[in-house]
Amino acid sequence: MPILDKNNKIQVEKYNKFLKDNNASAMQDLRWGIVKSNWIQEAVYLEENENIIAAMTILLNKVPVFNSYMMYASRGPVCDMSNIELVKRLVKEADVVAKKYNAFVLKFDPEIKYDEKIKQIYLKNGFKIFDGHNVIQPRYNMILNLENKTEEELLKQFGEKTRYNIKVATKKNINVRYSRNEEDLKIFYDLYKTTTIRDEIGCRPYEYFERMLEAYNEDELRIYIAEHEGDSLSSAIALNYGGKMFYIYGASSNEKRNLMPNYLMQWEMIKWGLENKCNNYDFGGVFEFTNENGLYKFKNGFCKQEGVTEYIGEIDKVYKPLIYSGYTNVAPSIQNLKKKIKKIIRK
């Protein structure tokens, strides 16, 4: 069967082991379906000699206006993406899922660096490459290489101002701690709401983060909090999975920002990555590449040596061209209009 039987414990364990052994993204883990509980989850795979050689965990979301489903393999599939024949075989298995749910597209956005040759191979084999601004996951990320590094070596790599700000936070007695308890999740969420208002970004419900704690165990997920004299100044959720430490969500107060709590908190999370012998620390996406942009300036201070990592973007297998065209061209315009209206209302 091309579709993973989630009631078959042996096969599920085998599938999960393949993902971890091949440094898959946490978003390909079956437990990500717990977090994204409003999506349907399916998984397909290929085997040779009873060994899994390729896998893809798929989330499905119905687009009511088109009465059809979008299939999305977030940061997947898990296989050699340069082997187009292998990928095509795996996608053929996903075609069964597409037929089952009347899907109009299969989207996947693997964590592989942009390569024009690979892009052209996929285009020649009938795939669409979507690399505009409205991609689901950021195309440009900041990735810090941790492999075989010591704390001292990493500190030397950081920008001078970043090292200075870590020292400032230390001298000002910023305390960074971590836990997984409900009280600290509430602290994180209060700071998160403050951040979404300040930065004018979407706000996920509290239950979303509760499900994240439910899905991943204490060795994989922590809530970090930076405090000063009883005040919670910043917080973050760090996810350790597949050889990577992922700074998945961050939040901060509007108070005492001059004490640089975010810098020390990041450093403590990076050290957790070193303790777990992670290969990389993923700071997440950036959207502008100038120091006038605070997000870029902050993340780049830690990733001076690596710079920006550009991923290939979304690779689409289109099943229903007319619906796909409407979704790709019309839906983003509607979303942008909604954002503009929200900004006007806030003002």
C-alpha cells in the first residue's frame, strides 16, 4: 500500500525511524499532525528490500471556494531530491492520496539550497516551481552551523555587536531558564501576543502551542524564558529534531529591551543544540537583507559566517490547472487585501 497505515504500529515505527535517521524536518514527523489538528494528515513511502528509501508526510487542507484540497508536504519529502526518478516514484504514490481527496495540487518545499540545475530538472519533468513572496515557508533562512564546534569557536564567529549584547545581558543579571509547564507556556503566550501586536503579524491560538507541547517530549521541545528582577522579558520555543535545533517561535516584551535579553536567550538555546550534538541551529526566515531590518540584523549577528541560506522554494505537482491558477493568482491578492484592511482597522 502506498499510504501509511497508522494503525500498523510496526510500520509507523519503521517510518518514524527512517525520518529521524535521515535528518528530516520536525514538520515531516507524524506528530506534527497533532499540532496541525485542523488539517488531515497522510503519509506515503517507497520501499526496497523491506527498507524505506523515501517518505513524505502530507497535510491536506480543504479550500472551500474551490471545493478541493491542497496537499502540502511541509519541508519534505525525505529523500535524495537530486534523484528526480526517485522523487517521481514517490509523488506517484501521493497521486493516490490526491485522487482520494480530490486535490488540486501537491506542494512540497524541501530544505535544499537553491540550485538552477535542479530547478530546471523539475521544470522539465512537469513540476511548477513557486518561488515568490507568498510561499508557505520562508525561502530565505538563517542557519548556524554547529557541527564539531565549541562554544568558544561559535562566539568568535558571531558579530562583534552580538557578542557585546550577550555580555550586556549577562552583566545585567538576565536569567534564562527553561521548562515545559503550563505556567511558563502562559508567560510565553502573553509575550507572544505582545509581539504580534507590535510587529503586526498573525497570532496563533493558545491551543496551538498546547498541542506542540503534547506532540514533542522534554528532550525535543523546551520553553525558554529570559527574566530580570521578576519581569519576564522574552521567551521562545526551541525544537530539537533530526540533528537540528529550531528556533520555532519567539516573543518579547516592550520593556527593558536595552538589557538585551533576546541575545542571551538565543545563546542558551544554541548551547542546548551543542549539548545534543546538533548539526545546525535554524533561526528561521528573513525577508529583507539590510541592517535597517531588525529581524535580519539580529539573526545575521549570529550567522555572520554562514550568511543567508536560500532554499529552492515550493515545488508543485498540479492536478487541476484551473483551480491551481485561481488559488495561485487570486488567493494571494485576497489575503493581501485582508491584511491591509486589518492594518487600517488597527489605526
